[in-house]
Amino acid sequence: MKLQVNTAPSYLTILQYIVFGGVILYVGRPLFIPLSFALLISCILYPICIWLEQRKIKKMNAILLSLSLVFILVAGILYLFVLQLLSFSTEWGALQDKLAQTFSELSVWVTQELNISVEKQNEWLKNLSQQSGSDAMGFVQKTISAGTVSGVLFILIPVYVVLILYHRERWVEVLYRLFPTQRKERIREILHLSIQSYYNFIKGMLLVYLIVGLLNSLGLYILGIPHPVLFGFTASILTFIPYVGIIIAALLPITISWVTYNSIWYPVGVIAVFSVVQYLEANVIFPLAVSSRLKLNALVTIAAIVIGGILWGVAGLILFIPFLGIMKMISDRTPDLKTWSILLGGESKKEA
């Protein structure tokens, strides 16, 4: 009697693959992050390039034109943001006077209630400013380093996008040779659905930003906080940074509401608005707008966000979810990966 040998990989082997893959992703961040962003942008621009090429526009011209549309869109958003900042800067002088008055009143209260002299308070402020100055130098150095890296990525990503789109037929041929046992029709289908997954992700994220920004702005407007649109949409964008982002975004409107109305209830109202919207974004808006479009399990989506943040920082928060959608799509079409398809799926199908 012949014994059947189980050739399936053991759980220990799978765990080793996961750990090894995580190490590769973490160590290779400088290479993988710009390439992943370029791939994401390429998938978004691919339909535009095809449409332009069908209108007798040369391939390179179509790529450059579609990439220029992205730059124009980003520049338009930045322009509107700068306009809001300039509008806010006109009130900065009055805000400084109000802050100085508030700190003066606070100093008098500390002297009367806590019996701490003005000289002692000034000494503490002097020591604090010296410590803040040394910390600020380190912050400036980190900011310059991060700005340099961002500048390099700003140059590399468009170059990668152009190369990916221009040589797209070559990359498809490479896939055919890497997976010779798979039919070309199946590979084409997976590529098409991958592009569709990226597109659905971007559409879902834009919807999340819009809804969260509108809710934040509406809540701040009802409270009477100045420049609600600026603060509302800034907080919406910073929601990509878990927990810390919303705290940073709330500091300025909290300060302005306290200084403007000289009441503790307005800062409490700002905190309440951001807390409620953040809760809705994490538990309702994001799962419905993104996970449902990619047909992913909400729990797995949240886990992907956390893992992406650990491995790639903010970039991982953006990129890991569409990667997960592509994994789900491939698992749906591969019988050997049916278990992964069930694990990643958003809804379980009822058996007849």
C-alpha cells in the first residue's frame, strides 16, 4: 500500500514566508514605495492614455499629457489650500494680541491662586524656550531630511510612471513568461481587474476625503469657528495618520475657538466634532466607501492599514489596501487559494 505524501506547505513554512516577506518589504522601502506609487498612478492613467492613443496621439505624448493632468489637479488643490491659508493669515495679528492677553491673564491667575511669582514664571518660560530651541533644531534637521527624500520621490515617481506606461507591452510579456502555465486570457483578466481595483480604491478614498471634510467643516461652521473649510479639510487629509493626525489637525481650531470666544465650551465642541467624525470615518465611512468597493473584509482592511503603517509608514496606509484587493481578486480566480479568498472576502456567499 502506497503512502500519500502531503506536499502542501506547513504552517511553519507559511509563517517563515510571511516573516521573510515582511523583512524584505521593510528593508526595501526606498525602492518599493516609489515603485508602488508609480504603479498606482500608472493604473489610474492607463485608461486616459489608451483613450488619447485612440485619437491618433503618439504614446509618449499621451503619457505626458495624462501625467500633466495629474499635476494640474494637484496644483489646483494646493492653490485653493494656499488661498485659505492667506485668508487665515490676515487674522494672525489679532490672534497674537488675543493670545498675549490670554497669557497675561493666566499669569495673573497663577500668581494669585498658586502663589508663584512672575519672576519664577518667566524663568520657567526661559528654560522652556531654550529646551524648545534645541528640540526645534532636531525637528528642523528631520524636516530637511524628510523634505529631501520627498523631493527625490517627487522626481522618481513621474519617471517610473512614464517608463511603466511606455513599456507596458513589455511588462505584460514578462508576466506571460513568468507564468507559462497560466493562460494568457487569465493573465489579461487579472491585469484588467487589478487596474479596476486601483481605480475603485482611489475613487473610494476621494469619497472618504470629501465626506469627512464636509462633515468636519459643517460641524465647525455650526459652532461658529473661523475658517471651517480650511480646518475641516485639513483634518480630513490628516486622517491618514492614525490617532496622531487628527490630534495635530485639532490643535489650531481648538486654540482659535478658545481665544476667539474666551470659553472652554467651544474647544470642547471642536473636540466633540472631530471625535464623532473620526469615529464615523473609521467605522462607517471608510469600510463602506473603500472596503465595499474592493469587496474586502472590514477586519482584514483595518489589519492591512496597521501592518502598512508599521512597515511603510504613511505610504503603507495608502498602498496596502489596494494590494490587498488585488490579492483577493487573484485568490477568487485560483482554486488553490480558495481559503485566502474566504478570509479576505467581505461577504460570505450562501450555499444552495
